[in-house]
Amino acid sequence: MLNFANANINFMGQRRLWLAVSALLIIGSIVLIATRGLNFGIDFTGGTVIEVGYPEPVELEQVREQLDAGGYGRAIVQYFGTSQDVLIRLAPREGENTADLSNEVLRLLRAGADNGVDMRRVEFVGPQVGEELREQGGLAMLYALFGILIYVALRFEWRFSVGAVLALAHDVIITLGIFALLQKEFDLSVLAAVLAVIGYSLNDTIVVYDRIRENFRKLRKENAEQVMNKAVNQTLSRTIMTGVTTLLVLLALFFLGGAVINGFALALIIGVLVGTYSSIYIAAALALVMGVDRTVMLPVKKEGEDTPEEGRP
């Protein structure tokens, strides 16, 4: 196991550099989102859902290859209950109605199958539904951030809550910016991954903030910068090992999980990397910028109370 128990890296001394780097990344991400935009999937844009049945179990990769050969490379293909029932989701096409689309898909699948393929159902998800999903997804992230703001303010101090929310917004914006850059499809599974990134990053940030609070009580001679620097160094081993072990699972999902969860795994990989970076370099730095110091963190001394000894909590 990595051991940084005695690490003494001057994270806070480099805070201006890393805050500037993060500011540039955020600005670049916002520009990419505004200019290139996110490549929304049919969950958000609307499209056609087709369910087909095979007389025998079929491989999803085979179905994807058949659709790709017919010009439906962005089709989402997954099992629906059993390996004989397949659900296909297609983005809308200009000048092509649902009936023509379903007939063309059925023709492609029957041309590459040894046995007959049956059409079970065809449904059209209109753009109005996609617009509602997009709005609700955005509201879900805002509600999550607002709840975190209240929770951290009650548990620690309002300056910590602002720093935590800014760090989370930093992680989300950069993750979305990378998706805009890569033009990877953004669907509901990716949105779920972004929400999971908020929880993951918050967990790391709370650990750092908790250690900062403890150190303010223990380290009486150090200033705020030194106290926070020590807290980040003390939690460094835990932060890195949590990120590495999580990434091992996510990399397995990304390379072995198939096309259905590819975007979900990629969003989590990006989010864990950015979240680990922000927990080390950004979260404590933002708290320092917000004015967290000894007068904020230490309780008011009561009359007649003895001064704690140096180094004792």
C-alpha cells in the first residue's frame, strides 16, 4: 500500500498555480460545451424504440454490426429480458417516419439471420419527452448541489460548504467539457455517472475537511495554510488508494462491459480522475481562499476553561 504518512508536499504553497490551471480548464470546458455542445443520445433528443424477437439466443455484437452496415451506427442495442429479445434505440432521421424506419431495421436483421426475426413493438419517443428529461436531469444536479451546500454548512461551517460546492462544480464542468470535446454520446446513463461523480468527489472532500477541522484543534502554533497543508498530506494515501482501486473496477467495465455501459464507465473514469485531483489540490485551497482560519474553526473559549496543551485535541 502507498504510504504518505510522512509526506510533506507543499500543496497550499502551489495553490495559486493549480487554481489557475483549474480556472483555465473550467473556461475551456464551458467554451467547448457552448460551441461544440454535448452529443445527446435519444434519451434527450427523442427517437424510435424497436423491440425484436429471435427464435434463438443472439449476440448483441452481431446485431450492432448488421445495423452499422445499414447506416445505423449510433443505434443502442441491448437485451430486453432474455437473450432472444433485443431492444434497439435509434436516433431520429430527417424525412423518415417510424414505419419506414422499423421496416428497414427488420429487413437488415432478417438479412443477417439464419432464422426469422419478429417485430414485437415500435414506439416513438418525441423530442418533447427528451426536452423534459434534459430539464429534469439538470434540476437533479442542482438539487444535489444545493443539498450538499446545506449538509456541509451544518456539519462544518458555511465557508467549507461554499468551497465544497465550488469543487464539485469544478469536477462536473470539466467532465462535461471532456465529453463535449470527445463528442461521446451523452445519455441518461452518463448523467447518472455524473451524479455519482458528485457523491464520490464530495466523499473525498469531506475527509479532507474533517482532517482540517481536527488539525486546527491539535496544531496550535501553525497558521491556516500550514494546518491545511498537513491535512491534505495526512489524507493523501487514502485519497490516492481510493482513486486507484475505483479506477481498476471502472477500467474493467470500460474495456469489458460492452457498448451499453461504455459511456457510463468513461464518465466515471474522468470524474474519478478529476475528483481525486480536486480533493488534493483544489478543495482545501478553496477553503483557504474563502477565509477559513483558526478564529473560524476553534470554539469560543469559556470563562475559566484551561487552555489545551500543545499537540492535544
